[in-house]
Amino acid sequence: MLVKSNLLISNSTELLDVNHNDFRVIEYLIDETYFPALLQRKFENEKNHRMIYDAFTDLEMIYYFVHQIKDIQKSKQRKESTKIEYIRELLQFYRYLLKSEEFLRKDVDSYIEESLLKNLKQRHIESYQQWLSNYQYGSKMQQYRVTTLSRKLVILKSFFKFLFDSNYVQVPLFTRILNAKITKDDLPNRDLEESEVKSLLNFYRGNILITTLIKLLATSGMRIRELAEANWGNVSKDANGYWLEIVGKGNKKREVKLLNHVFIDLCKLRSRRGFLNSISKTDTNPFFPNKLNKHYSFKYLSKYVIEIIKASELPFVLDHNRTNNISPHFFRHHYACRSIEKGASIYQVSRSLGHESIQTTEIYLAKMMNRSQHASNVWDDEEY
């Protein structure tokens, strides 16, 4: 039973015990309509000289953390997909606590009944991390990759810093959360050669939707979400050609260049779907429209790219050394490598991809850079 009232969640155990149906819990926690009531309770607590988060439950703290206003500009708030990701990770942690409640009662000196989070000590955080690193999931009983562990721990650390800064917990537990450093060896093989992209384009020759989609990804370095959510009104033209302003991770804007022949193909596709291609800043129509002339769901478009590549059954697709499907992200790696080969600096590539750190770009390019800087390149082919 889900309780909807001024008290967001009166019984966290009751909510989380709905047959472990995370979809219902996420649906409840993603609903922003409860946020004003929690904000008002904060104000009342402050007004009455109480602790700001006095009488908040654990799940209300999760809810408030996820929905808290981080910037005065609404456009810079967390996206719903980001909020859902946060909720999923924090729910996994909280479910772990619920299963460990009996142990927790015996392990602390003075158990606080109304909260699990307030009972946690550093040893409990360390135990959770050990459990997380050994956890196996899915039909293949796989352990989490380091990239997944890194994401989970970053979210958890941010949450516990929020709890400590808010005086909801008195111990700086966030300092006990380890880093999961990602190196080039931790990333899956995402090589996609120029010849492989060309073979895909040749295979789908005549299909303007698929070829335009592949060209846009391969020649711009856009993330699939950035492409799916772009508006035509963000296209502009100058002496260097056509540009598209997109919104990337962290709501950061950047521009990508649209090669002239790719832009022409895109305009042909848009014309078939009844769109005008005159450039106007006020045009809110989708940059890359679907059959209903709406924006694609980025998840649908990502799945579509994976499926069309698999369906081609080209030799490089069927290569048994590939352990993962070829996803849209492969094209970002392709763009980075080809840009370096054509003379771009790593700094230029990093800015074009929207990376916060040049180290991320270096991971993208590690294999190629290792080969180009290898000592054997100074040897003559005719040696010995």
C-alpha cells in the first residue's frame, strides 16, 4: 500500500515490501508533487528552531536528495532519467539495509527505531561495498563492471555527504566510500574502423533513414541522447558550414559540426516527413524526426542502432572477439580516433566530445595512441 499524504512516506518498510516491485516504488519516488510539502516542512522546522530535517524519514531524505533544487535555472536541474538512476542505486542500498536490519539492531549500542540510516557506522558502509563488489546478477551471474561500480559509489558518496551536511547523520560516512578508478583496461573494446562504418553505409545504401543516422553519429561525435533530443532551431550556419547546438551531460551546451553532405541527406529525410529546412531559431521541431514527426526516445533510438547493425550480419559484426553489441557509443570512439588521425589535437577532440576531463578522452584514444607512439614505428620494414 502506498501512502500519499503530507508525510510523504509514513512507513518505509511497507512501501519497499511491495513484492520487491521497484517499478512502483520508483514511480512513487519520481513524482515531484510531494516536493513542495517537504520544502514547507523544512521551512516550518527552521522557523520553530528545530533541526531542518526533523521528523523526515529515510525515504523522504532519499526523495529530497533526488529532487533538491541545485540551480536557480530550471533548465539546469537534474533530468528525470538522472533522477531515476539515482533512485535505483539508492533503493538497492536501502533494500540491503532492510535485509540487514536484524543484524544492525544487535551491532549498534543504542538503536534508533525511526531510521536505518542514522544507525550506520563506518564498518557498515565498508561491508556494503564489499557486498557490492562481489554481487552477482542476471542469468549469467555476472559481477558488476568497474564502470558500473564507479557510478554506484559516486551516487552513494554524494548522498551520504548530503546526509552529513544536513545533520541527518552525525558521522561523515561519505569519507569511507572508496573510489572505483576506471582505466583503459576496464572499458570494453569499442573499436570501429573507418572501413567498417563504410561497409555499414554500403549495406544500407538506399535507406536514407539508416544511412543518415549512421553518418550523423560517425561524423559528429554526438551521444545518441543528444541527437534524439536536439531541435531544428538549434541549427546555424557560418562561413565554416552548418552547426548544431546540443545539450550534453550536466546540461552543458556545446556545438557539433554537420558535414555538408550529411546535412543534405538530413534535409532530404526531413523533407520526406513534411518539414521545412529553412533555418530559424524559433523552430522547436525535432532535428531528427521519427515517423510521427516527433522526437525519438533516445532509448528506442539506441536500441534501433544496435538492431540494424546486428541485422547486417557483416563480418566485423559477427566477429567472435566482440563480447558486446555495437552500440551508438562506438561511433563516439570512432569519431575521436578518426579526428586524431586527421590531425586534430587531443584537446580539440575532448572539447568536441563534451568531456569534462581530457583524461576521459585519453581513455578513448589509448589503444590508438599506444600504437602511434610505439618504438617499433622507427624501424624499417626491411630490417634483417
